[in-house]
Amino acid sequence: MNLKTAKTVLMILGVLLAASLLGGILTKKELFYWLDALIALCTIVFHVVFWRCPKCRKWMGGREDQCPFCGTKLK
């Protein structure tokens, strides 16, 4: 998976998390809080697994502009 696709998926997961949080606040249903925890866990796992440098394949942390390991500049 390329970095642009990973960034898009992370944005979608963020929007889903925000919508679920809002649903939980408005309805006070416990189901939304469990859904929030599940979406947050999926976001963390996805970030760790797929947020990697396309050249050296090492995890980039929160960086978006340049790989901290090999120095590859990213678009």
C-alpha cells in the first residue's frame, strides 16, 4: 500500500471516530463507546503496520515529508 492510500484510510478512520464519538455523546448509548474504542484501536494498528517509507520500509512515525532513516523525500 502506498503512502497516499494509507493517509486516505487514516483520514477516513478519523472521520468515523469523530462521527462515532458524536453519536455516543448525543445518544448516550454504550455501543458507541465500544465502537470508538474499536475504531481507535484499528487506527493505531493500521498506522503502525502501513505508515512506512516506500523505499526502506521502516516505520516513519508521524513524519510525512521525509523518512527519518533513509532520508527519502516524500510527495
